[in-house]
Amino acid sequence: MEDLQKLLLHDHGLSVSTLPEKGRCLFTTREYSPGEIILSQEPYVSVPNKTPVKSRCDWCFTSSNVKRCSSCQVVWYCGSKCQTSDWKVHRLECQLLAKLEKNRIKSLTPSIRLMVKLYLRRKLQNEKVIPTSVTDNYNLVKDLVSHISEVEEMQLVLYAQMASLVNIILQWSTLNIKEIAENFSKLACNAHTICDSELIPLGTGLYPIVSIINHSCSPNSVLVFEGRIATVRAMQTIPKGSEVLISYIETAGSTMTRQKALKDQYFFICSCPRCIKLGEHDDIEESAILEGYRCKNHTCNGFLLRDIESKGFKCQKCGVVREKEEIVKIASEEKTMSNKASVALSSCHNKEALDMYLMVEKLQVKLCHSFSINLMRTRETLLKILMELQDWKKALTYCRLTIPVYERVYPKFHPLRGLQYYTCGKLEWLLGYTDEAIKSLTQAVDVLRITHGTNTSFMKDLIAKLEEAKAEASYKLSSMDD
Ligand SMILES: [Zn+2]
Ligand SMILES: [Zn+2]
Ligand SMILES: [Zn+2]
Ligand SMILES: [Zn+2]
């Protein structure tokens, strides 16, 4: 830890402190400006998601041109470069996998593989086959919290079963099932979902230094991935001596929803500036807007609260009451339809799913406030389905409908906000709305250059698209002059 402190201080302007109520925290020892990289780390171990359709390279997570490892037939690589980089660990893993029965291979989950790789890498570092460094050693993994004493009985049983499977695969006489189970608990609250630039999940990785960073529902930093490398960037100016904070969860929900998510997965009660307002007037209003009902009076945008006298829900702006029975009826229709729609979508019946989600949307418009999170999610789903069906015009309509809600629930430099502007801009460009496309792509660049940097191929593509749109606009203008 001492060496890590020195390195963080010297190379990054960071320092690790331990606070009694929060555990380890990462602080800045200098100012960071928006978009600046705070730290980057390779995973201690990582593994791609298991998907029936798309196999991914075990090292860099790409899905293009991947080939199966000829010995184990389980793991995929995009080429010899990635295979070589992974070889020391995979050489051992490969022998173990090749020995496994077919049925066991089928039941091999990413978590099991991640744990096997964790033990293999620890062994190889102990034997000095893989070198260790200040930022790459098992002690960093050892220091991570597991919250094992707070894990529910059912979950513990599951961890024990997973641990015995790891034991069967590794077949080391020295292994301790209890320790493996505890490590599963550690992965559950410390491993990060590795996403591509568009925040589509690709796999899971353990980044022990990134794990030191604590959570806030209004964070000053953002974690993004470039291939397997995790990068934390400042989203705003971070003064010297501040704690670096990222968000572990979707921050768009109400305080109650966010706190439940944090308690369930990470075992703590958040006391960020948004969370300490729980139960205050503004917070109640916000919850009622995000997750509550709309006013019966269609021209009113007031929020509704439970009314004891009428046993219904009363608009806090115009005073009109919506009866409980009416709300319950629509809510139950909406729930039934949502379930059906999600079944249709997951079985890839896009046309059916589209009709069903349109009905869900109709019901939610009747039921929810116009800034409702559920309505926003439904419209996001409609946008995705319409893109799949290549109905660009309708897709753009839905993309535009989500923008005001995004602007309300996400801070200015949130990657999701930038990505939504990007989708809007791409659709406008495709439909020939050059001026609108320039506006949306400019908004996308403004956000994403902070959250994603400017060096990735993703950002280069975006910037090139914007240049292209600008060139076309000025061409149109000059040909009008002629
Ligand atoms: Zn690769
Ligand atoms: Zn292999
Ligand atoms: Zn919070
Ligand atoms: Zn009203």
C-alpha cells in the first residue's frame, strides 16, 4: 500500500485515505480539469460475456474475426497478438478446460471463468512466471471488501456451489472453498462491467485500484473503457483535496430506488448530496415526477401525491384527484402488456414487440408524468426496435422524445446524454436533415470529448461525421449563392 501511495501521488496527483464511515477513498492532491484522465488500469483478470450469437476475443473483447482456441475449443481470440498476451494464463486454463466434460463446459459462466483465471494468475505471479508491479499484484485484490457477513443465506449457498465448481476445475489440494466463496462475494461488489464506447456491456473485469473509488449519485468523475483498459476521467473541474467519485449505478432513478440498488449490491447507504435530501419536499416532488402519476387534467404538468381524505392521488398544482381504482386498472394493464412485450422482444419478434411497446407507451402516457423514467425506458426500447427495423423517421421521433428527459435526469457531461445526442445526430444525418444533424452532433462532441477523450476510434468517427455534415451544409449554402 505504501508503494501504491507513492506511485499514485507521484504519477497521478492522487492519494488513498481511509475514513471510518467509508473505508478507502481516493483524493486528489492537485486540480483536475474536465475531461482529464485521473487514472487508467488494465484488469487483474477479465472475461467476456457469454452470448449465444456473438463470441468475443478473451483479451480485447472485439467480436470481429474471432477464432476459437484449437485446443480447448472454449475461448476465442481475434488474432495472435491477443492470444500471445493472454497465453501465460490461458495455457493453464486451456489444459483445465480441455479436460472438462461437455456438460460442464456448457454450464461454465463468466463468473466461474473469472474466478478460475484469478487463481491461475495469482499462482503464476507467486511463481514469478508473470511479473508483479505496484499496480498489478494479488495483495490489491486481497484488500478489496467482500461484505461476506452481510450476504443473504441463499446467496451464500450459491457462492458455495460456484466455489466447489471452481475447485473441481482447478483440482488444487490447497484450495479453500470458503475463501473462494468469499472471493465470489468480493467480485459481486467490486468487479466492473466492461462496456464499449456506446456503453454496451462486453464483459467483466476486476480493476482493484479503480475499486478504491467510492460512489456518489452526483459524481465528479466517470469510468469508461477503451478495450480492456478502464479509464476514469474528470467530468468537471475537481479541486485539489477532493474525493474522486464515480457512480456505481444508474443515477436517473428516485432517491429510494438508487438507495435500494446500492444497498442490495454494495451494502451501503449513500450519503451523497442527492441522497441526504431523502424525504425533503424537493425529493418527494422529484420521486413523484420520476416514478409517480400524471395529472388527470391533460394541460397540467403537476405531480401527484397520495391523498388521505379521498384515498386517491391529488395533483399538487391544480388539486384534481385521480381515483385509486382508475390508476390500479391502467397500471395492471400496463404491467401485463409490458411483460408480453419484453417476451416478444427477447425472442426477437421485432414487429410484434413494436406493436406491444406502442401499446405500453400509450398506457404509460395515460398513467405517468411526462418526465417518468418508465416512459423514457419504453421510448428507448421503441427507438432500438425501430432502428433494428430501419424505420429511421420514427426512430428519430422517439429519440427526440427522450432528449428532454435525458437533459433533466443526467448532468451535462453524462456519457448517456452524449450518446443520445449522437444517435439523434446520426438519424438526422441519415434522413438528410443536415442542419439538425450538425446541432446534435456538436452537442454529442461537447459531452463525449469530456467523458471519452478524443483519441479513440469511436470519437474520431464522431468528429469526422460532424466535419462531413458541416462540409455538406456549407456546400449547400454555396450552391444556393450561385
Ligand atoms: Zn483481441
Ligand atoms: Zn484454449
Ligand atoms: Zn447518493
Ligand atoms: Zn394538475
